[in-house]
Amino acid sequence: MAILSISRKQFEKDIGKLDEKMENKVAMFGTPIEAITNENIDVEIFPNRPDLLSYGNFKNSFLAFLGKSGKTGLRKIKIEPYNPKKNYEVIIDKSVEKVRPYTACAIVKNLKFDDNKIKEIIDIQEKLHATLGRKRKKAAIGIYPLEEIKLPICYKAIDPDRIKFQPLEFPREITGRQILSQHPAGREYGFLLENYDMYPVFIDASNEVLSMPPIINSHKTGKITRETKEVFVECSGFDLNILKKLLNIIIFSLAEIGGKVYSMNLKYGNKNIATPDLTPESMKISLDNVNKLLGLNLKENDIKKCLEKMGYEYKNKSVLIPAYRTDILHEVDLIEDIAIAYGYENFMPKIPQISTIGEQDKKEVIKKKIAEILTGLGLLETSSYHLTTIDDQIKKTELKETNAVEVMDSKTEYNILRNDLAHYMLKILSENVDVEYPQEIFQLGKIFHQESNIIKEKEHLSIALAPGNFTKAKQIIDYLSKMLNIKFNIVNSSKIPGYFIDGRAAEITFNNKSIGHIGEIHPKILNNFKIKMPVALLEIDIEDVLRELS
Amino acid sequence: MTQNNKEIIESLSPIERKIMPYLKEQNFDLVIKHSGEDRVTALRALEFLNSKGIINLHISKKKIVDLGTNGIFYKKKGLPERQLLHLIEKKSCSLEEAQKESKLSQNEFRAALGALKKKAMIELKNGKIMLNSPKNEIAKKTLEETFIDELPLDYNQLKPEQLFALNNLRERKEIIEIREEQIIKYEVTELGKQIIKEDLSSAESLIEELTPEMIKIGSWKGKKFRRYDVISQVPRIYGGKRHFVSQATDYARKVWTEMGFKEMSGELIMSSFWNFDALFTAQDHPVREMQDTFFLNKNINLNKDIDVKVINNVKQAHEKGIVGSKGWQYKWDEKTAEKLVLRTHTTCLSARTLSKADKNKLPQKYFAVGKCFRNETLDWKHGFEFNQTEGIVIDENANFAHLLGYLQEFFKKMGFEKIRFRPSYFPYTEPSVEIDVYHPEKKIWLELGGAGIFRPEVTTPLLGKAIPVLAWGPGFDRMLMDYYEIKDLRDMYKNDIKQLRQMKLWIKG
């Protein structure tokens, strides 16, 4: 979850008093308040609006939403055009094509950095890396002090052993390959490069390495300080369109703190591209579609106003989209923004007069009946996790043969899907040895079974009685079959789970098919679970029962 | 005899009458001894007499330190360290030899070694165990051995050296058992003294239990019934009950069906296709990482279960977009969609339902209630399983105002009168909305769940046409925790029988 933390003082100075009404407005803009103190207000930024991750951009967009004059409509900043004499150029070498093919760049001057602003810029970068950049995989941003760089810049991929520079906050010069194992950023993001023969680098005209994207900048040419007045900004990655927008988000943020933006010429072979590119995209919108989807009766002028509050421009049934918006894929995305501008609180909720027939799942109805029968006998229903531990499922029950289905990379010791309910019933009894007896419990739920590499999910029923004996358990199954008007058969079998006492357990069949077992639990298993009461237990697969009854 | 004393005598149970003659000595152990009753029965009788004002009963507790199972054994055979000492006294041997010859278990051996090292009675040199103190010193009983001989002892009266020995032994497996013992004292009251003097034989003809036999032959006639102490506490009983989560999910089912929704059901294990791709969640979306979602290291063959047209439509929606959408602009990979996951939301059921819905029979309304999963740690506010409920409305004329109408009605039935809607984001809905409910006691807005209208990139591939589908999928656990006043998420699955027995029923609606 991405959070934008705003100083309360700054907010109240730029936007207005942060009272209950204002708090509500912030939430209604689609940036819910996560935390609020006397110093700070933390708002959540949803993944579709990375452009709001910098305070400057948030402030401007929110003021527009509030309808502040001069703030609505498309935001424009001036870009100084490319001047061939000044070498504001980045040459993209063919070698990057297979590693990290694209970059979008800009130069920003007239900046006054203080510690807070440096922190803010680093913060925006980090957040954009985490969100839109997909942890730097899709896109990464670099910002460099222009004073330390000799233009033009070259973006190319070279042999990692031949890359040599002092990475940011590192004591000495090392090679590109060494960065992956020695620098903290290398260890974290190294996997993004380690499978390539060549690593991408930005190199300036005096052959100085600026950075090795998406891992790390150079300490010498890639560190913003309070002395920095002019910066070179690059975004590298795999989708030029996204990179351009990412660059625009940064540019708008830097412009907000007084930066003057200069265009750069990107030489992709014979092709020249100028970035930043703030040309708004245009998308058609139909008033009918808006009103139909929202259930409103807006006029053209209404949607024009709404769109302007959300930073768009509306002209001739078309919408101009700000060049930093990454989330507008379809007309519905515009319609949502119209709804936000209209105010979610202003909609009149209504239920249409349509007739449909409600119906519960038949199997669920039968399961509920079974539960009712058992609670009628005084049994208590329990509910356990579908995931379980090897210790409970296999070791304590001493079941040697299980084909447990494992889940990958579980964050807890619960890393297999439960194979039966029985072990959970015993676990529950073991965790309640201090509670008054008798403890008579049941559970209905799914278990997972692997059959020739196919995982099957089956509804099971298990009952455990403590103290309990075979007769008592059999009485319950007899009663259940009578109430459900079906026939369970208790038969002798050689295939009884090892956790029962031999000779005091049986197989339960239904329609001549084995569906489970019933019996008294062996004291060695009770010992494993530290249960000091005799336990009778049964477990059956109720899939066929549910099918027959529904 | 006063009337009062007479009634008291008539209310004495046989067991109370039986111990009455032995009360005078005011010693519980003697009462047991002379009456021949067991401890529990005698104590119950005393409690009855106490409530009748015949005696004043004082029950206090004492911590007794005694031998555990291993302790009893060691008292006979000697502590493992003594056994080890005997061995080393004969010859110094290596660690392996010592363990083998001493026949101690690995745990015992380690404990013995530790204990002797701590006392500096041995030392390890070149992997050999050597005695480190004179023989006469070794022959003496250690503090622990003396302590074991002295048990049982009152915990509160342990001397410092006994406490020291206790702490050393306590860490080791089942040598020591500390149990609580009841100390029972009483004195006979003035009233008691009078009753004791009375002739109790008149009470012997009182009817104790009315039996079917007595009713049949009429032997009760002309006799009196022993009076009961109708005020006294009776042992608690508990009824059978549904688990509280089941009670609530059953209620949710009732709410949905009342509103005309039909239940969808399905597996907990889903292909990524239904869980993510069909819901327009790009394949590089962070939710699709193992960090967040449980993957099963297994794939299914999509083409086997799913109409190839649907697969191709979904692919197109992701890659280039569909019905005027730009799509996510990347190469969609079928193999990625084939990975099996534990469903992260019940919305996957909605997607599958849409792919099967009969477009000629609209409107249709469906719901689901069920377990969902995410790869999370386990603590008071996190868990890897949660309950979700989900509803969809497929209706050519459905719109956002309708969505809010359904939501308002649904949450009202779930017991939340004051709700608010605010903008939100989900990859598969647009517009999206979050539902906050107002908590009147805590005076805060609680976030209860997301909703929205499915994006055309979701509906078109599945339905073949961009029909509006309203969808909402509130998490259920928060409502449950609020209702049952559960603070710790783990309590939802703890199966604490005491808690389950005492928990109130779900009464709503």
C-alpha cells in the first residue's frame, strides 16, 4: 500500500483547514486517510494514481477537485525546446535492446534543494519504483547533478566486468558484477540483471559512469546534494510509453518546487525522440454512456465541469488526458473520474424493480441440516484452517502414507493443505484438555486429496467424542443416517487408519463405497496429542451423500 | 425443636447426615476418615452444610512441590548426573563412550553433563570427561538429591537452598511437578452445634429420590420429602451449537436469498485464469507474486475446461484491449494463467459464472460466501484465511446508483444503518467504491468492503458483450469480529471449547 505523508502545516497553508469536512473531502477524492496526527496526515494512494505520490502533484490535483479557480483543467508547464548547440542529448546504443531497451530523459534547472526537498525527491522515486515500476523491473528512475556531467550522455550495455565505478554510499570503486553481490541495492535488485551477459549503463561524454540501471547510481555523478541546482533525469525500462509518463510525473513534481524543464533529444538509431512529451492523449466520451453507467442525468456542461475538476480538458465530445495519467484505458475510467468529481455522496442509491428468484446452493442446505442434527445431539461445531502443519497432519497422527499438497513459500509453518479433518479434531481436543468434559465436537469442511497428480477437494464430516467409545460414535452415525433417511453401513475392513485401536474401528460405506472410518483412537496417538481422555472419532467423505440428497 | 431447625434437618441429604456426627472435631481429614466417604463427596457435603449455615467453610490453596514421573524414577535409580558420576569414577571416557555406557538418553545425558559442569565436578579435556573434585566431595549428596529426598514440600516455605535446587530441576523434563492443593478448614456455627445435638433419625424416613417404583406401588404415601436447597448452584451444562462463523454465514445466505440472489459455489483451488486473468489483473501485478498469493506448484490445462473463445478474448483484452480499451499492452502468457492458486477472493466464482451465464435470460443475480486465502503471517491482525461474501447483478440496465442501492440494502440487513461510499480502486471494476460503515460506539468509520461495476475488459470476454455487471465482495471477518467483540483474528480459528460454548448466538435481522 502506497502512502503519501503530508505535513499538516503545509496542507493547511496550501489547501485549507483540516477539519472533519476537509477530511471527508480527502476521502471522497479517492485518497482515504490512513492516519492523522497533529503533525502529519497520511493518505493512501491507490495503484491507479501513481501521479499523486508526490505532494506537489497531490496538492494541485486536490485543489482542482475542490474547484479552486485556476487549478481546474489541464495543468500546463513550460518546456524549453531542444537546443542542438547545447548537447542536451542521449544516444541510445543498440546494445541495450535485449537488456533494458528504453529510456526517457529530461533536464531540469533552477532548483534549490534543501534536505527536505532531497528527501522528498528520493521518497517519490522509491514509491514510484515500488508501484508503477513494479519494484524497478518495469521501470526505474535516476536523477543526477548536471554539474558533474559532461553532455551528451550515452545509454548502452557493456560487459559487467568492464563496468567500473564507485556506487552510491559505497567506499570504493567496484565492477558491475561485484555490485550485484556487494552493494545492498545490488543484492536486492541484482536478480533483474544477473541473467544477462551485458549490463546497461549511462555514461557521460568524459566516459564517466553515471549509473547502472535499475540498480544503483554512481557516488560521484549520481548524488543530489544541497549544492545541486540542475539535474539530469532518466527513466529506463521496457515500455517507452510508461517511461514517458513516469518521467512526466517526476517533471511535474520538480516543476512544482520551481524547476525549469528542458527538452532532450533521444537518438534511437536514426530516430530522434524528444522528451519530456506533455502532449495530452485524446479519448472520445459519450454523454449517453456517462449517464447510463452512472444512473444520472448530466448535461454536457456538467461533465465538462466534472472532467475539469479531475484535471482533464473536454472539447467536442473528446477528453484531453493529462500526460502523467497512466490509468486511462477506456471511457469507463473517465466516467469514474466524473463520478468522483460529482461526489459519491451526491448519488441517490436506488434498487431497480427487477424480479429474480433467490436460491441457496443445495449442498449447503444439506450441510446445514447435518449440522442441525448434530447440534441437536449436543455436539459443538468447530472450524479449522484449510492449511495445516506437517507436524499435526503427519507426525502426530503417525500416518506414514500421505500425499500432502504443499503451498509454495508460506510465511508460516502452515504449508500443506489438510488431508483430513481427524488430525484437526485431535488437535482441538489437545488444546482444550483443561476445559470441562465431555467434549463432543464436529466439523464440516473441505479436505484436499491428490489423485494421480490431480488435486480433489472433498467435503468431509468428522466427529470426535471425549470421553468416547465405539458405541457412542456408532449411535451418532446411526441417528444421522436415520434422520437423513440414507443408509450408512459399518463394515469390518483391513484398511483402517493407524491412529485407531485395532479391532475397535470399522469402515463406513455408503452405496457400497467406502466413505470413511469410525473407531476409538489408539492411546499412543492420544499421547502424541497429550490427550488424557479416551476418544472416539469418525470421519466420512460426504460428497456422495450431498449429491444423493440434493 | 424450633421450626427452623426442623426444616434444616428435613433438608439434609443422606450424605450430610452421614458426616454430621464427625463434624465436632473440626478436622476435614478426620471427617473423611471416620465417615468413610471420598474427598470429593465429603467436600460437597461440607459445601452444602456451609450454605445452610451449619458450618463456616474456608477453602484456600497451597502450592505443593512434588516428584514428577521422571523424578520418581530418579529417586530410585539416582539422577542422571549421579549415574554419570558413577561411570566416570571408574574410568574417564570420551563423550560418546560415556553416553553409550551410561545408557542415558540424549536429553538426560546433556542435562547430566550440564549439571556437573555447572558444579565444576567434571571438566572436558581433549574430548574426555575428567573428574575435577576429590572423591569425598563427589560422594556427598548434591543439593538437588537432598531436595528430591525431602519432597513433597510446601512451595511457600522452601528454604533458599531448596529453591535453588528446585529451579535447577524445574528446567528438566518432568522431574518436578508443582500442583495446587486445597486446604480445607471449617468451624461449626452456633446453629450447627444445635443441629448436631438433635436427633437426626426422624430425617431418615424422608424420601430422598422419587423413583418410578415408589409411584407405582404408592410407597410415598404418608411420608415426607427431603427438602432441597433450591438456591444452591448447580453444575453448568452446555448445548450443542453451530460455530459462530457458520451462524453468520448462514445468516448472510438468508440475506442474499431474500434479495433474490442465487448461490454460486466452487473450489478453493482455482486457476490463475479465473482468479486473476479473467478479472483483467495484469500478469505482472504484484498480487500475483508468491509474496501475496499461495501458489501450488501445479498447473492445469486451460483448454480442457474453458472455451477457447473465452481464453482468446481474455488474451486480447490484456494485450491490445477490447471494445475501445487500450489493454495493458504486454504479451499475455497462457502458462502463467494455468498456475493453480488458493483463491484470493470469491470474485473468481463471479468471473466463472459470467462465462456460463445465459445472456437471453437477464437480469440474473448471484452470490457466494466462502473462504479465501492470502500468503500472510499469523498474528492478532493478520491471517492467511478469511471469509468473503460476494454478489453480482447482471442487468442490461444496471448502473452505479443501483449498485449503491443494493449495497445500502445489503449492509442494512447485516445490521449497519449508517454507511458511506467513497472512491476506491480494483483492477476489475470501474467505477469502484469502498463501503465504510459507521461504528456508533467507537465513533469511527470502519472499512468493510469493495464494490464496483465490472470493467468492459472483464465482461466482454466472458459474456461476449459489454453488459454492466454490478459486483461487491465485502470481507466478512470484520463484521464478525465486531459483532462477537473479537479482538484477535486468530480467535476466529482457535476452537477454544470454553469460548465456543459461551459465545452468544448470532441474532440479527
